[in-house]
Amino acid sequence: MAPPAEHLLTGIRILDLTRALAGPSCTRMFAELGAEVIKIEAAPRGDMVRGISQLRGPRSLYLIQQSLNKKSLCLDLRSAEGMALVRELVPHCDAVVENFKPGVMADMGLGYEDLRELRDDIILCSISALGQTGPLARKPGYDYIAQAYAGITSMIGDPDQPPHIPLAGIGDVSSGVHGAFAIAAAILNRQRTGQGQHLDIAILDAYYHCHEVNVHQCSGSDGAIQPTRAGRHLAYLCPAGVYQGNGGSIVLMAFMHHWPDLCTAMGRPELATDPEWATDAARLQKREQVIALVEDWLATFPDVASALAAIEAQGVPCAPVLSIAETLTHPHLVERGTVRTVRDPIAGEFQIPGMPIKTSGYPANCDWRAPTLGEHNRELLESLLGRNREQIDALYAAGILMEEAPAGSTG
């Protein structure tokens, strides 16, 4: 679908000093909702992810996924002239987003107070692993480092084995979305008060915010409850977890009011009122028996699909455990645009996760394009900073500006 003339955030301009995943996830939300996102990339290589997922020549599929509709400005950030151009852009932007290690922005002369001298109501969103303050603030970190400190890693895996990590950027992306919401809220606040903000978004905080019952159960029981990993099944509701069927696995959530419906599906309606089976507390006491009961019943079906049909007929929440390859063609995910096809002029056509925000007035997955390195150097310096062709040529000659050679070029 062709990009619309306007979108939800048309008119907002973001100065993007991020790389990798957490920061780019934040600015991606703005770019895909119509804001102008100026992605500052350090010469000569740009964002570190440009070297990742180069599955179709030198074009990074990772970069494409995270940079749709962004504009790339590639500068020598170690030079006074390059940093001067960055500072000159600040007054033209509503917000600055960065995800350097805490302290780096100040060392660059771009700390919050420095930015306020350039625009007094500027919004700075700083995304980091462990936060801008606290004893661990200066410690380098990534998603899984924050996940470990947040107690999330301790909850993943089998109870008698070391913990596992999820092979998805849950903390990074979640922090990016938290950051995007914070920036949007700060923009609204600025309209009301005229004041900017320094927003401190930590992957650690975003992860800790995901605890559903673990923290309050441990604290509220004065430590009597010690939440830990429980393998394939929830530790506080039953039945709830991953069950083995013929030829695959099923996620089944048949706790509380869903239990009688599962009993009906299994042909065991009497268990719904039997005191030894009727409540979640009772079933948790005999969880292994519940698992055996359910999996013995699932084994009577020739495959997962037929078992799911029987469960769904009673309105019990359930799902097959799909592989990544299976998600690419699942009709629901494809129809909703959860799985999205992009058509990059260099890398060609492939699929990425779609935009999760869907609105009634604008399309969710437009045919945005990701920039080549330094693609918008001239456009941005001309339109925002008033540089003419000769001045821009001189910046190229001095090595202050750089850009990627066009596809197929040897220059």
C-alpha cells in the first residue's frame, strides 16, 4: 500500500541517535506513523546492524526492518564539523532519542542541558539497559543483561535445569515502545506547559514491569512464596501451559471458568464439580495428574488440528505452537498484516513483523522504504540547514559527509 500523504504523527520530527534494537524500535514507531525521523549514522559504516543479516548481498535485512521510512544522515561524528551539524539540527526537532551507554551523550556535548541551550523545550529520550541513575547505571548491557537483573531469566526454563533465554528481542522492543509512549506523552505535556523533558527509559524497568504475579506474591507472602521457573506449565493456575499432542504441541489455558468447558470437551463433565478437581488450587496440588489426564486425551486424536477443533468447539482458549516458518503463511497473521511483506529495491521481497498499531483512519503497513547509508545527506542539509550545493560538496570533500554507493555501483 502506497504511503499516505499524512499519518497520525505527521509534522513531528525526531532526531535519531540510536543503533541496534531498543532505540531504533522506539524511533521506528514514529517513522511508521508518519513522523520525520532523521537517523544520524556515524561514518564510515553507519549503524552497526548494517553488517547483520546480509542475506541478499550487502543489504542488511535487519536494518530494513528497523528503519522503514527513516532518513539517513551519515556524518563523521568524531569531527567538530560533524558534531556541529548535529547540534544545528536540534532546534528543528521535537525530540532527540539516544541509546548510548549513560554518560556518552554528555561526553559528546549533547547531554540534556547542552540540548536545552539549543532548544529550551527539547525532549530527550535516553534508552539504556539499566537506567541513567543507580549503582548499575554505568554498567554496559544489553536486553538479556537487563532481563537477568529483572528476575525474568530466573522464570524461564525447567525447574531442575539452568534458566533459558528467549530468542526474541522482547526487552529491547518493549523498551522502545515504552520510550515512544513517553515521548508522545511529553509532547502533549509540552503543548500544555511549554516544558521539555529528559526521559529515562531502562530495559530493566520495562522487563520488571512485565511481572504479573511474581513480585507481589513474593512480597505479599513475606517470602513464603519464592517464584521460580516451572517449565512448560504455569505455577499458579492449572491447567495452563504447553501440552503434547500427536505431531506437535498445544498451548492450553483451561483454568478458572474454562475448566468445566475442557471437562465437557474431554467427556469428563463430572470433574468440573468434583472437589478434588474443581478449583485451580486443588488442581495445582495434583498438577502432574492433570497434565497426564489432558495429554492422554490429546493422544486419542490423530493430530494437533483435530484436537484443537474439539477444544475450540467448547470455547476453551488454545493454540498450536507454530514455528517461525509456519507463521509466515498462517492466514490470520497474513490477513492482519502481522506478517508483513516488504519490497526493498535492493534486497527484493521478503517478510518482516508488521506494525502492531492499527487505526481506523490510516493503513498500518505502508510501502515505506529503508534508507541507504547517507541517502538523505543533501536533502536534510539543504531543507533544514540551508546549505547550498557547493557547501555540501565541500563537506563531502572534507570527509564530514559520507554515503553508500548506489546499488550496483563500483564508485
